[in-house]
Amino acid sequence: MEALCAQLEFELKRFNVVHKEIESIFIGGGTPSTVAPNLYEKLFYMLNPYLGENIEITSEANPNSATQTWLEGMHKLGVNRISFGVQSFDDAKLKLLNRAHNSTQAKEAVFNAKKVGFENISLDLIYATLGDTKELLENDLQTAFSLPINHLSAYALTIEEGTPFEKKPYMSKERLGLTSWLFKKIKKFGFKQYEISNFGSYQSSHNLGYWKYKNYIGLGSGAVGKLGMQRYYPTAIIEEYIKNPLNIKTEQLDLIDKKTEQIFLGLRSCVGVHKDILNTKELEKAELLVQEKKLLLKNDTFYNKEYLLADEIALFIS
């Protein structure tokens, strides 16, 4: 936590952050709920002068470690949004995913957050897992929507290198038909899709900040920050980060990188792609997709109506 404070001091200067300029904060990684609220106090004290009006401050939490006491402590610090890594309400599936909580703990955690005073509560669900059926996923949604949430993230299980599932590639079973069905079901519950994996009656301003290509400070081991055309990567080795939190690698972006990222982020979210960033050839392709009713053009911005085609459309345009 001391290392985080040291890096924060450095980044506030590097980003030239001025009074009340920070628009949102996201404490991520699932395990913030294993860190006692009093250990966050110094960070919040340092951040306080820079926090904008009506700022969204989110913390992720795991249902097994987000006790009512922890939730109360974070709420007092100013955290006003909680995102629970629920993944499923099916106990057999949770075991398969090596989760440390069960469905009862997940439900209790959400109710506790509401009781403490959190107005904005989100939860993550994972689909495209070995053994997923429409019945299982529908039960997950029924349970999720019986809880006091206003945001839901639905992620397909992806097998990453260096994770326990690397040796079990068969665990991931994404089928386009099932994904389309799941997304339609979520919308039927009244949650609007505003990015390929995100739905809600509330839209997270922090999420939108990334998709709008805003600058962001990446604080902590393995985090990522972006300022203008540079990206910053603090070391991912926690022991090294503690010894020297300013051991930060820099990546220089070029205009092609920037445009590519703005196109794919815009097409997989409600942000869209402004016509000004496209060259003549790209603009022609985008206008062709408008004629084919694949894109919508409104206020000089191209919007994608089918997020599941986002990658294909981005490749076609660029």
C-alpha cells in the first residue's frame, strides 16, 4: 500500500492532475476485498483534492471476502459502487471454476452492499464454460435479476497463459448461438447493452472512459496507464514493485495504433467511431456498411448495432 502511494504521488505529477480533475476511480482485481479498509485511507487522503464532483468510485470484491464490515469501511472512504465477481449462482459451476465462494455467499454479499448504502451494484457472470446449458444460464440470470443490482457484466471464459486453466483448454466452450441467446435474455430483463460484455440500467463512467480513449493512471503491480500517445506498465512482479514502484516501462503509440484502438473500442461499445478519424477509403467502407444496415450513422458518428460483429466490422473498415 505504501508502494501504491509512492507511485500515485509520481503519477499525479506526471499526468499534471489538477484540483477536482479525476472523473472516476476503479479498484480492481477481485481481491481488493481482502485488504482492510483502513489500509486504503492514505491513498484516499492523497486523492481527495483531485476528486471531481459526483465521482464514481468502484471497488471490485469477491463474495467470500466482502464482509459487511469491509463494505461499511469502503463506503465510509467514499467508494459508491461495488462490482462482485460472482461468475455463477450454480455451486457445481463455481467449483469447476475454482471459486472460493458459493451461491448463498454471493447473494448475501449483494444484499449486504445494498444494506450498507451502495446504490450502484454490479456483478460479473461467466458463460461459455464446459457444461453450460440454457437452463443453467437462465437460472443464473433469474437469480441475478432478483437481486438489487443495476449493472451486469457477462464474460465468455477465455483460457489465458499462466492460469490454472491453461492445461484445460476444453473448459472454454463458446458457441455464437448461445452467446446471442444470452445477450437477448439479459436485454429482456430490461438491461441495455452498452458494450459487448456490459449491460445495465446504469452505465459505468469508468468503463466509458476507456472506450472514449481518455487518459488514465494505472496504479499498482501489473496495471496499465495511458497519457496521450504513451502507455505505462508498472512491473507485474509484486516483490519488485514493492521495492521500486517507479520501475515503469513506457510504450510509444503511433497514429495507426491510436486509430486502430479507437475503431475497435468504438465499435464494441455505445461510443461509436467519429467519421473524422477515418481516411477516405475507410469512410467509403463505413458508408457501405450503413447502406447494408450493419452500421448506423448519427451526428457524424458510426454506431455498431451488433456488438458480436465488432471485430469483423473493425477489420473490414481498417
